[in-house]
Amino acid sequence: MRRLIGAIHFLTILPLGAKGAQPGEAAVFFPLVGAAMGWLGARWFGFLEGWLGASVAALLILAFWTLLTGGLHEDGLADVADAIRANRSRERMLAILKDSRIGAFGTMALILALALRWQAMLRMPSNPAAELTACLALSRAAMVAQAWLSRPAGGGLGAEFAARLTTPAAFLAMAQGAAAAFLPGWRAAIVLLAGAVFAVWLLNRWFDARLGGVNGDCLGATSVVTETLLMVLVSCRNCFW
């Protein structure tokens, strides 16, 4: 139970009074928390769509997820987009990652991620519970996989999480994410798993080349990029399955 509470503490802003485990131990439940968020979002989307239409309902669900996580992952994406660019030293990029201000590249990255997820939701099946549950669970598993594959860079909670993550916890989290991918069916699972592996692999190479590892912003960016890619793949389901 402490690990589940720790996962909820780390991934959401829910005010649970009980003390949870450290993120490195709680990572085993990250996909479960993501799956719950995806399922809740799908339920609310189905309810709001009848009152407000699919377009507004999809935007409200994205706002709900952002508020529920405190914008944690989106903040990471924006910081990474602002910081990790060519012709910058590692020290300069780590300093920018610590800066709470958002720049032009971070703003563009957030707008693009929001727009892609918004439009992807509009092209999903009428009852997207299985698809959204799979996407959010697998994106949180991707974050754990990124932490397990990479070395910690800089300091902060994310780097500490990457340093303390154990192999059994990482494998259990990745297994949960892989299992969730089969909720929309085995054909969808192949596409979703391939997309998640590709996203983690590509970002891992980029973070390693530019920073020599990952910090919390890198893990948040991994979650958003993977989630966005998977939702786009689901929206293009007629092309794949």
C-alpha cells in the first residue's frame, strides 16, 4: 500500500494524508495510476460529449489530466524543449532545466503536444476507455523505463528517482504497461508497444548525447511525448489494425 500511495503522491496532486514509499520503490505502480487516469478521463469524456460536444469535451479531459498531475509532465516537456539544443554546454542546459521560466520553444512544444492529443481524441472510438487507459498506463511505464535505462543527470527528485529505481520495480512497471497495451486488442498492442519502445529509445539517445543522463524534466518529457505519440497512433487505427 505504501508503494501505491507513493506513486499517487509522485504522479498527482491528490492530498493523501498517509506517507508513501520513495519514488524508486513506488515506480512499480506508476502504470496503474496512469491507467486509472486514462479510465477516468474516458468516463468523463463520454459524459461530457453528450452535453458539450466532442471537441470541448476532449479539451476538458486534457485540462483535467493536467490539473490532476499539477502540470508536472508538461513542465518537464517545456523545460526540455527550452534547454536541450545544439551548441550548448551540458552545464548550461542543466542550468536552464532548473529555471522555472518558460521560453518560446517550451511554449511551442506545449501547444503542439496539446493540439495533437486534442485532435487524436476526436478521432478515437466513441467509447475510448480501453485506448486511453492503455495510452496513459504505457506512457507512465515509459517514464520508468527511461529512468531505468539512463544515468541520473544533475540533481533533484527525478535524478534521485533514477538513481534509486530497482530493476525488479522497473520490470514490474514495464510489464504492467505492456499488459495494459492489450486492452484495445492484440493488433493495437503491437502498434502501441512499438511506439512506446521507439519513443523511449529515441529520447534515451538524445538525453544521453546532450546531458549524459536524465533528470526529472527528462522523465516528464518522456511521459508526454510517449502519451502523445500513442494517442496519435490510436487515432490512426484504420491504418494499422
